[in-house]
Amino acid sequence: MTPRLAARLLAAAMAVALSLGPALGAQDLDKREKQRLLQVGDDALDSARTLTARGDTKAAKQRVAEAEKAYRRILAGEPGNKQANLGLSRALLIDKRFQEGVDLLEPLHAKAPDDPDYTHQLGLHQFQNGRPQDAAKLLERVADDPKRFDAMWLLATYHFQQSGWFEGLPHIERYVKVRPDDKKALGLLGTYYLKLDRFQEAVVALDAFLVVEPKNLAARINRANALFRSSRLVEAGRAYEELLGEEGDRPRLLYNLASVRIKQGRCDQAVALLDRFLKLQPDYATALYFKADCQLQLGRLAEARQTFELAGTGAANNPWVYYGLSQIAFREGQLDEALTQAERAAGLDDSFEITGWLGTLLRRAGRPNEALAWHDKALHKTPERAPLHVERGRDLWALQRLQESLAAFERAATLDPALTDATLGLVTVKTAQAAAARATGDDAAARRGLQEALDRMPTYEPARVNLALLELAAGQVEAAERAIGPSGREDAPSGPDARAVRAMLHLLAGRHEPAQAEIEAATAAGTQLQGLALTVTGHLAAHKGEWARASEAFDEAAALAPGDAAAQRSAAIAALELGLDRLAAGDAGGARAALERALSAKEGLEARDRTLAQLGSAMAAVLAAPGSEGPLGALRQMAEGRALAGPAWASARELAHACVAWSLLRKGDANGALKALAKVRDGGPTAAAITAAAHEQLGHAAYAAKAWAKAIQHWTQAAQAAPSPAMDHNIAAARLASGQAGEAARTWLRQTSDGGPPEALYNLALIRDREGAYREAWDLFRRYATSGRPDAQRARERAERKERLFGFVAGQGVN
């Protein structure tokens, strides 16, 4: 006989014995018998539970009947016996006769409302009998007792069904604590944690549950959701991929995996997943919205616009569709449309994203006051959101409310120290405040503000540029070089303004080629430091002697800074140099214009440069009107006056006398010119040329007066001052006229072979004709006839006459 069969026979025998015994009243049951019956009932219930767990429902039901009979026998004589009532309640629970249990316990609970046992049992029956709300009120009063874990469980499941996550969590946590072996309860606990945003705890609980229930789909999905919500994106993605691999294209899994990819910034994969999802649920507006948003992030604007519009078809009042369309319009450069769409979105939803975006667009549209109001509204909803404080700071910056702007950026940086825009805004305002301090002459405050900006962002170029400019203005070149940093280094600023400053530093160090390269690059890139760039350009041009370019650059620099004395002086000096340069080139008009500009400069020239400019201007006036008494008298007065007295002005003084001599020469006063040149000790080529011209002029006068010796004397002096074949020719002509034909002939013979003037041929031909050397004369006339000179026709006629008289033929030589 098996143990199980023996237990059944024993139970049957006891049942027969009880049924055959005489019916006794409670007064007939002594205490010992009551205890025995209670023990029989309790043992039968324990056995029933064991049999139920084994799946032997029939045997379990029989044991419940035995227990019920034992308890009812006690209650027949003593209706208020608590142990029997409670035992009967448990039997009815096992037998699922919940209404009978309620009928049994309600009177008992009414008599003893504070009795935890009656409260517990009545709650259990009410819960199972379809009165969970009434049951929950009772079970809440006893669920703290570790032994009443069934109450804990029922309350946990009840609140779960009611979405009462905060109310149900303590019960499931106590249940798991008192029933640690019930691993399946961890699934419910994990779900509670997920619903209450305690994602890490949810993962731990669900992992423990899945050890015993590895295939539980709901728990696996909840675990993946908890991983996603706790930002464990790689693990969440892997979990969703595994679920999709097993479950196929379940819409919710596709959607959730797409959400993971969006969070990971892998929008291309997200779009593919959302396309699969939308094949199953094509009208799901949120999925369409996220797909459009991904397309926007991928720069696929036309597709994004189409998808946003499709999302809005089924949800015409979806503010996020208009928000997305606004972003597309902004990216396409259509600010008006972007504003219109953003205003539509804000009219439907006052979330901080939409109101903040509208504020940003309003600032971009040049309406910073309105922008500030919208950003304040957004911050009212989420005061700890750092990017909104950044936008507010930008509004205040546009309104020139610098101190408030600085406070906004500082608040953003405090909330999120890693937010680059906050730090950038902060250092931008500090740099602007430093520039304002410098403009008022408070260099110490400016230097302090710039250093504070660089402490926050060492690579911020405007601050480094401004600090370098401040040091340059103070004459601290080395400090300026440290501020701007050398070119080529990774951390060195490389923008156009930095390059302009670096060009100036190269210039100051005499490194002209690097300075030229840097200033060209800075100018091409559009540096804002135009005055500095023009100054460097001017100095480099001056170094090369390109005074026209230098003067132009310095003039432009001075116009940009009318109050800058140094810029005004540089422009004046450049104009002076340009004027002298043009004077030397013989451009009297250009020279005078430049020199007058130098003399009219606001800051003026130093005394020596002013005198030099005045001298140049006087010389230019003489050059422009040679021989005119007014300019000539002014120049002569200056040359002989106190302004040019002393050894230091010797060369300038001699130049002035040379110019006077030139003017007198142009006037026809050769003797006056020579007298003026007598005051020039070493006039160089210019003085020699004027001397030669004066003697040439006097020689022509003497020749015209037939004073041949005097003509020869003057032309000889002219040739000594400035040798030339023309002067030798003139001397030969005078000698011929004075009867020195042989000397003249020798000169002209030499010139005919040395490339002298063509007239040498003609004059030598005349001498040879007089001497009777007709063939040589004929040949010389013929050669001169091809020169195109004034007497060429006469020479041709003489050559032809010789041919007729003597029969000369070309090519027969000279005899």
C-alpha cells in the first residue's frame, strides 16, 4: 500500500467515524474534544493545501470537507468560537465559496471591528467575491503583519490594476521581503519600479525574475523599457533587437527600438525602424512626427516637411507638427514662415520647448523684447533648464543689457558647467564689458575683465585679441605676443583679427615678410580691425617705398579713427613722403596735392617735417608754373631764409637753390640760373644738368650774336657738366663758323662713326664739298638724305646734282 493510498483510507475512516457518532451539542464537547476537532480541521486544511499544490484537486476538496465538518461541529454548539470561525473561513477560501465566507465573517467583524484576524479573513473573501475596493480598505489595516503576506500580495495586485503605483509599492516590497523564495513576485516588483521611474531597481528586480522565468515576454519588455529609461541605451537596444528577432515585427518593439536609436543619434537607423512600424500602423501620428524629426536632423528637409505634413493630417492641432515645420523653414532661411509656424504651435501648446523656440525666432527677427518675454515664460515652466537661460542671455545681449545678460549666462553655467554656449555667452559679455571699460580709459578694469574671460575660456579669440591690443597700446610688446600666441600652434587663435594683431607684432619686430603674409590673410578673411590692418599695410608699403599705397592706407586708417593722434601723424608723414616722391618724379600737381594734405593734417607734423613739406610744396609750385614770379620769389625767400639755415638743412637748401636755378633757366635767365647754382656745392646730376642747360642757352645766344669764341666757351662748359654728342656738334659748328674747319671736320667725322647726330653727316658733307672731295661729299649728302631731318631734301638735291655732274654711281666707293 502506498503512503498516499493509506492517507486517503485514514481520512475516509475518520469521516465515517464522525458521521456514525451520536450528534452532540456544544455543551457535550469538552475542551479536549474542541482542541482535537480544531486540530483535525487544521491538519485537513494543511493537507488540502498540499494536495492542491500537487494538483490532486479531488482529494484536496475531500480534505476541505473534513475540515469544514470539524469546524462546523464546534460552531454548532459555540457559534462565537474564533478559532473555528477562522478555520471555517480558510476552508471556504480554499473551496472558493467566497460569498459564504463573507456571510460568515461580516457579523463577526461587525461585533469585533478591530480584530485583525476577522478583518483579514473578511478582506480576503470580499476581494475574491468581486469587492476589491471594500477588501482593500480592510486588508490595508492588517498588511503590516509579516504573517499576512497574502494580504500584501492582494493589495499589490489590486493597486497594480488601479495604477496606484505609490500605494501598491510598499505592499509588494514587504511581500518580497517576507517571501524571498517567491522569485516570481519580483516580476511585479520590477514593473512597479518601472512605473515609478526607479529604473535601475526595476532592472535588478526583473533580472532576478527572469532567472526563474526566462521566457516571460512581459518581463523582458519591461526590462528593456527600464534599460532605455535609465539611459543604458546599448543594453536596451540589444534587448529590443533580441525581442524583435524572436517576436517578429511587433509594432511596440519596433517603436521602442527606434526610440533607442533616436537617443543614440542614429537617425538613419531610426527612420528605417519607423518605416517598418508605420507599415503596420500607418496613421500613428507620433511615429510620423519622430520620423520627420529624424529626417530634419539628417538634413533631408524636403522629406521632413512631407512627413510633418502627413503627421498633421491625422492630428491637425498637433503643435509639434508646426514646431517641426518651423524648424525646417528656419533651416531653409525662411524666417517669416518659421515664425508663423512657431506662433501656431505656441497657440496650441505652452511647453517650454515651443515657447523657447518662438523666443529664439523672435530674437533672430530683430524683436529681442518679445523674445525675452517668451523665454521668461518658458523658464517659468522649467526654471532649471540651462539652455533657456542661455537664450535669455542672448536676448539681453541684443538689448545691450550687459549686466543682466552676464547674470543669465552665469546661471546657465552654474546649472550645466559643461554647456559650451553658456560659457561662450559669459566670456562674450565679459569681453564686451572690458572693451567698454577700455573705451573710458579704465585699462585696469579692462585687463581684469579680459583675464576673467580667458580664465573661463582660454581659447576665446576676441578676449585674446583685445588683451593683445591693450598690451600693444601700453607698449608691452612681449605681453601682447603672449596674449595672442604664436601662429602655427594648435591653441593659437587663427581668425582674421588675431592674424591682424600678429601682423603688427611681426612688423614691430622687423619681420616684414611674415607681417605681409599675415595682413594679407587677415584682410582677405575680413578682419574687423580695419584700422590696425590699414596701419600695418601702410608701414609695409612705406618699407618698400610704395608711398602712394602707404599714403592711401594711412589716410583710410586716420578716417576710421579721427581722434587717434598717432593715426593722423602717420597719414601726414605718408603724405609728405608721397609728395616728395612725386616731386622727384616731376609730378608737380600730384606732389603739391600730397604735400598740402600733409600740411593740413589735424595733429600736424613735427617742425622739421613741416618745414620739409613747405619746401616741397614751394618747389612743386615752381615746377607747376616755371618762371612765374610769385612761386619763384617764395621759393627763393625760403631757400635764403632762417627756416633752412644751418648745416642740418644744407642738402635741402641746395635743392631749393637748384630748383630756383631751374625755374630761372625756364624763364630764360641762364645767368641767374648759374648764379643760383653757385650756392649749390654738390648738386649731383640735377645741378649738372641745369648747369649744362644754362651754358647751352648762353652758347646759343652767343652763336646767334656771331660771338663764336664765346659760344665755343659756353658749349664746352656745358659738355663738361653733361657730356653729349649734341653739345660736341654745337662746338664743331661754332668752330666751323670761326674758321676752324679742320677741327670741326674731325669732330663730325668721329660722330659719323660713333652714332652722333645726323647733322654731323650734313655739316661734314659741306666741308668736304668745299675741300673738293666731291665723291665723299656726295656719299655723305646721300646718307643724310635718308635721316628724315629738316635738311634731308636739300641734301638729296645736292647728291643728285653731284651724280649728274660727276656721274657717281652707288657702290663704287669714295675717292
